[in-house]
Amino acid sequence: MKCNFDRGRMFTVDNMDNAETAGLAFGRLASEFIRTKVAPEVDAFRFASYGAGIF
């Protein structure tokens, strides 16, 4: 199922922080965002679509 909207986000991570942690700074930021924001929103969209009969 494909969402009918585009949700763009931009994050700012200091280059030195990211370099010092070998890329972990951005990786942790992205994984936390996906876990707390993206996954629940996609689940809600999916369940709403199922309930509306749109497959």
C-alpha cells in the first residue's frame, strides 16, 4: 500500500559530531524518528484505509 501524501522532514546534525561518532549520531536520530513518528503514522494510515475499504 502506498501513502497518498508526502511527509518531508529535514534534520540538522553537526558534521563533527557525526564524524566523531562514525555516523552514529545521524543513525540514532533517524532510528528514533522512525520508531516514534513514522511507524505509528503508517500504521494509523493503514488501519484507516482498511476501515474505509480502500485496498
